[in-house]
Amino acid sequence: MAHGVLSFPLTSFHDDGTLDPDGYRAYAAERIATGPGAVFPACGTGEFFSLDEDEYRQVVAITVEESAGRVPVVAGVGYGWAQAARFARIAQDAGADALLVLPHYLVTAPQDGLVAQLEALAARTPLPLVTYQRGQVAYTADSLRRIAALPNVIGLKDGHSDLDRLQRLTLAAPDDFLFFNGAATAEIQARAYATVGVPAYSSAVHAFAPEIAGAFFTALRDGDADTLDRLLRGFYVPFVELRDRTPGYAVSLVKAAARLRGRPVGPVRAPLTDPSARDLADLRTLLDAGLDLVGAAL
């Protein structure tokens, strides 16, 4: 996963909110053609929380068909372990290569409970699992050792951006355990994560501007600080400031940007809302500026 941007595709809906399988197929094929390190359908950016099981099945199956073995397909699963196991079976039947275990629903829990939850899911699927620590899920080094000992738990996505904790986790993990940066707009903190041994990261920007995401990834890999600073100042930091105006914009803005580029992704589903007219105008200006920085056009 460290050899390319990790792609988290949007899920396409019609204007009436129903799933648009044909739109998603065209969109997913385009994402996969850019050569990401892996593709993660039906995760946070893909509005997993709003999909029913049949829609989820279609999204994962289409992604597997379009990837045709070229890149790993890591499907999202979540809620509690019992419901996550239902989605895991669907993803396995659809041909997914692995699963990203999203934070469980609502409740906080002690470390023993966090470990037990992952143990329960791991016992019910043969697929490799990457656990996502964010929100109410945050592992200690001891818990990390326990989950890493499970045969099919292969990695951790971090969304807390607590580099002290993350360094302790990387030191506690086996050498072949995978880590990646899952912070919102992960590029903002990509250099910091790399300093504690976590160079791989997910990119929401790849969902609408693979040209920008690819240029940033290349600059990070090559140690090109000037290009990184130019992209951060000219695009990523202003994008985060726009994202922070309204709850849910971490997905809504991404989907709106894809629509601005003519991609068939449709609106977001409730409880998310699409951007206001003012924010959409600001997004278009920013998107034009970001694409210009990498020699691309809307």
C-alpha cells in the first residue's frame, strides 16, 4: 500500500437518492485506471453508513469486477461485530481481497472490549482485516500486540493523528504489520506520519482530483519539499479550511468536487447535505487553482 495513493471511491446515487450502479461502475473504473495502491469501496468516503446490504453488495462487486485483480480491493465493514460479520460475508462472496473495519457504533469501550470485538469478527471471516482507530476506538500498545497476534488482522489505519501513541503502536507491532495514515485530508499530516514510519495514507482528494493526489504522492516519495509546500499552501490547507465550515463536508465537498468535474456520483445521502451555493463557488475556485498547480484542467 505504500507504493501508490490509497483510493477511497465515492458511491454514486441518482438525484432521487437511489443507488446508481452504472454511474458507480464508470467512476470506479476511472479511479482504478490511475493505479492506486489499493481501492477501498463502501468506506467512509463511500457513505458505508447509508448503504443497505444489497447496495453494499453491488458496490463491492462492481469494484472487484473493474479492478480485475490489478489492485487490492478492501471493502468497509462496521457497526458491531455481528453486523460487521454479515457485511464481511457479502464482501467475501463479492470477491473482496480484504476488509477495513470501521469504528463500531456509538458506545465507548475498554481495551479488552475493543480487542474482543475484533477477535469476534476475525473468527467469522477468512479475509484479512485492517482495523480503523478513530473516534471511540484507540488501541494501546498492549492491545495492538494482542490484535496483531490474530492470524488475519494485518494492519491498522489511524485517524487520531496522535503521533506519540502511533509511534508506540508501530514499535509494538510485528515487522510485517501494515500501518497507514487515515486522518481527514491525510496529505496535511503525511510528512509527520512518515517520520514515525507510516508513509502510506488514504486520499480523499484522489476521489475527485487524482492529478493533485498523484503529484503530492510523488513529491512526498521523492522528498520534493518545494512541491509539497506549494500544494499544501495553494490547495490542501485552503481545502481543509473550506471542509471545516460545515459538519459532514469531509464527504460532501469531495462529492461536489467530483460532480464539478463531470463525474457521475450524484448527491450525498442524509444525514449529510450537499454544499451551499457559496461554498460550492469557493470549491470551484479552489479546485481550479489546485488543478492549475499540477498542469491539469477542470
